[in-house]
Amino acid sequence: MIRILLLLGLFAPFAGFAQQRPAAQRDLKVEKDAPPAAAPAAAIPRSYALVMGISSYKNLPAEHQLRYAERDAEEMYSVLISPEGGNFRAENVHTLIGPKATLANMRRELEQWLPSVAQEDDRVLVYFAGHGFVSQGRPYLAPYDIALDQIAKTAYPMATLGSVFGKLKAKWKVLLTDSCHSGAVAPDADVQAINRSLMDLSRSLFSLTASRDRERSFESPDWGGGHGIFTYYVVRGMEGEADENRDGVVTADELAEYVRRNVREATSGQQNPTSDRSSFDPDMLLAYVPSRASAGAPPPPKFGALIVETNMDGVEVFLDGKSVGVAAKGQPLRLPGLAPGSHTIQGVKMGYEPDGPREEMVYPGQEKTVTLRIMVLRRRNKAATDAFERGLELYSKGYEDNYRRAAGSFEKALKEDPRYSQAALYLGRTYNALFDETRAQQAFRKAIEIDPDYLEARASYAGMLLDIGDADEAIRQLTVVVRRDSKHAMAYYLLAQAFRMKEQYAQSVEAARTAIRLNPANPEPHFWLAESLRLGGNYDEAAAEYGEYLRLSDFDSKLAGKLNYYVLGFLAGFGKKKRAAQQDIWKDLRSLAYFGICDCRRKQSDWDAAIFNCQKALTYDPEDPYVHYALGLAYARKAQASGSVESLPAARQHFAAMLRINSDMSEAEYARKNLASIDAALKAR
């Protein structure tokens, strides 16, 4: 009886540990913090958003399918998380796009998630692009799985949306709807009975809808290469075009006026976005665009347009330094809704010298055609290419000394040819491998500055940003990549890591599965899929995915020491502990995978399997304190389950090893208490 009482006392601390989830702390993190971001001049509240967009509906006939609603939703997501836009944190913006936008998921996000997170001083935004229907006088938003013969049962009532908004605690509430009958959300006289809850929200709600009741919302390839007209102007407005007084802040009043005026003019009055001026705070901050702030006079009230034509296909167009779409030969890119005045325009295509940037004047109420000509293949002088090839040869060998010599060669190549974007990319990768993030960041930015459509450079830069913990900027860079190339496997597995870092496990799982579909032989997506499955509580599937990672990465250890993971596109963004030694990287990752299986089996109370896999993890990294701690727990739990102290000496050994390696861990106090309990139990025996 004495022994049993001591054993029960021994394990009291474990419940606290299980809540702490030590594996979450055992993330692949760097040992130094990222530099703090500068505080914005505008007071930006904590913000949450739900972005929904459906183009292809499960049960609708072909004539009812849309073309650009999902692209609109992706564009809205990008502007919301941009520091030159909505300034939302990426993890606070949930998306339901395409088949994910089911009625059940819409209900969960609107009626459970948003009310659970929004507080008194927060800002909440809901965006919907897709169909809207009216049934028996009641308006509905159409989810992906709507059935037209059962609209009331399979669609989301706008009256319910109004009720949800009414119950949210947020200070500012924003509703943006781009659907055929979305005007019914607005408090027009003929629908007030249905949407009275929206009217009751007073000045806290800004509801901007694509059209009036009984009007259509239009989509067309003529707006930014393909968008809903309403969303096109909402995004342009939030990027700064709606900032009429040039203070860097886009208010609700400014956005409403900008969108209403431009959509009405673009459709010759057939579509009229609606908002009730009395129902929202006109100074509500919707976007903060500090680069647009100016002490000059506000622009004239009318806007103009640029029509961008080009002589080649696949020319990415940059307006005022931001990508606004892709122009093709015979398919001009139309950019309406631009503030009058001088704008910079540039066309870029990989492997060619860019056209621009150059200034183009936009005049009120006028359209101006701009011709971009991509003519000159980029040429390299022999000295630059020779230096680059020497650097690439050294870089491919791996290890610290080779990296340092490679950096010198890449620097020489850039000195010989300052427009050598490939040399800048590999210089960034080299400095990242040497743990010199400052120089790496400069080199990656240089590569993107030279070739803004260099997707490989953006993806590698994002990997480095993940190394230093800047997941938000990494997501922004990767979003650009996958929008331009939906088959970029590396970008998707880096997104999987970024979302896992932000604890957005469902999005991480989706991105990892996409990466695996695109490149089944790449081990790393399986690792991030396993991580997010484990932290989401799906232990069996997580253990299987860790096993798949281990199978695919089961190189001979000597070969692993020579592999250059950056060239293979495997390890960017892994927050590695020992970057200059590739064999150590390989060992670290296998250790982490075995630890993941150990943690899964421990949480399933399979103590022997947990012990086996944690012991395997130690064969790759004997000095990992987290593995020792997990082993201590597994042995101790095994002793508790068996009612025997036979496993306690091993538990003691690993708790002591953990404290020897790192006595400052947050779990150290638990380890000390467990050691004391183990010693008491062994002494009693």
C-alpha cells in the first residue's frame, strides 16, 4: 500500500505536463529572436476574418457556375494579411474556398469560431464571394453544397448572418458580400423585416454589398485579369487607392465611396454597391497603407484607368511596386479605379530585361493605354557565369568551409553582373546555411528585386523567414508563389510548416497533402503533415506519416552527410540547429520524426512503443533534452500502469539527463519533482 501511494504521488505532475504539450515547445526553432517590427503609426485593433469564395458548385448546372469567385477570395486573403493593407495576422484569417465552403463549415466558422475569439475592442471581417439566392422572399448565401430544390435547408440565411453579427463583441464589424443577390443584406426598405438585426447593430457594423436588392453582381476578365467587379475595387481600395486624404488609412467611409463610385461607373449604373452610412463608424479603419501617406492635397474625386498591353505572354505587371496581374500578347490587363496622378508601371519576365519601372500619368475619368515591350534576353558576361558555376560547385558539396568559399564566388558573380538574380538567390541560400540571416535576407531580397517573378527566390526567402520565426511574411511570399504557380510543391510544404507554426493545423494539413500530391517522393511534406496531425490529436495517422517521412529519407548516413538539402529543395525553413553540417541536419530530422512517433504512442498509453521510438530518436541526437524528458515520462507511466517500480530507474536516468542538458526548460520543475518522487518510491522499496 505504501508503494502504491508513493506511485500515485509520483505522477501528479504529469497531468500538468500533458496540458503543456512539450512537443509544441520542441518546435524547429532558431536560437535567436527575429528583430521586432516597427510599431505602426495607426492604431490597429486585434483583428479576425473569415474569407469565403465558391466558383464551382457541387450541385449547380454549368450555366450557374462562376469563374472568379475563388480567385476573388484568394485576393481578399492576400490584402487582409498584407502590412500594406488590412494588417490582419495570418493565423487570424480563416478561409473557406471551393469545396471547403460547405454549409456545415460556414456554420462552424461563423457561429462558433468568430464568437469564441472576438473581444470588445477587436475588429471582425467576413467576406463572401459566390452566389446568393432568394427563396420565398428570404435571401440566402449559397454554400458549395447548396441544392436549389431545398434552398432553405441547404443555404445560409442572411438573417442568421445578421444575428451572428449582432452577438459578436467586436468594436468594429465588417461584412463584404459579392453575390448575385447580396444587396438583400443591406437595410433597404423592402427587406428590413428580414435583416432588422443588421439595422440594430448601429455604428459598429460596416456592411458593403456588391449590389442593390434585385440587381446582379458582375464578374469579368476585364478587371485585373479576371475578378468580380465589386471585389476588384474593394481590394484596390484597401491597397490604398481609396485613401482620398492620403493619411495612409483607408476608412469605411472612404472605401464605401470609392467602391460605389467606381463599380457604378464601370457597369453604367447596372450594379450599385450598397452601404447604409448611418449604420457604421465612418472612421472605422479597414486598411493601413503607410507607403501611400502624403502631406499633399487629396486627389480629384474621379479616377482613371491604365490598359496594359504587352508583346509577350506571361508578363507580370507591377503597379507602384505591387504585382497586379499578368498580361499576355493580345490580352491586355485592365487596371481601372486608379487615383489621378503619377504611377510607376513595370513589366517583368524571367530571363529577360524588364520594361520599366517608368512613370505613367493617370488622368481623372480617362483610360490610358500603356505598352510594355519585353525585348532583350538577359546576357551574362563570362566572368560572372564562371564565378557563379564555381560557387554552385562548392555549394553543392555542403559543409561550412565550402559554403564560405561559395559565398565569395557568388559575391564575385554579382559584382561582375549586378542583375544576376540566380547568383543572388544562391548567395542567400549560402548565407542561410551559414546561419547569417542578415546577409541571407539581403541577398534574397536582391534576387526578388532583380526578378520580381522569380518564384524560386520567393519560396527560398520564405524558407529563411521561417527559420527566423517570421511566419507572417513567409505566408505572404508563399501566397504569391502558389497564386502564380499552383503546382509549386516546395511552396506548399513551406506553407504547411508556416501554418503549423501559427497553430493553424487544418490549413497546414491541406497544404502538406497538396505538396505530397505534387511531389510524392519528397519526404518533408510528410513530416509537416505528421506534425499537424499529431498536434490536432490524430495520432495514428500522424505516426504513419512520420513513418513515411523516415522511409523516404532513409539515406545511407555517409550519403546524407554529402546531400545538399537546399539544392534538393528539402530543408528550407527547418529552423535547423546545425546548418553548416548536412549530416547533422539529417540526424536532427530523423530524431524529430522518431520523437513524433514516441509522442503519439505516449499519448495513446502505448508505453513500450513510446519508449522504443524515443530511444531511436536518441541514436540520432543523444543530447536532446525533450527526448530524455519524454522517455522519463514514458518509463514512469509504464511503472504506474504495471504497479511495479521496475521501470523507475530508467525514468530517473532520463529525467536526470534532461536536467543535465538543459535545466532551464519550462518542464525542469516537473522533472525535479518527479525525481524526488522516484527516489522516495525506490527508497521505500
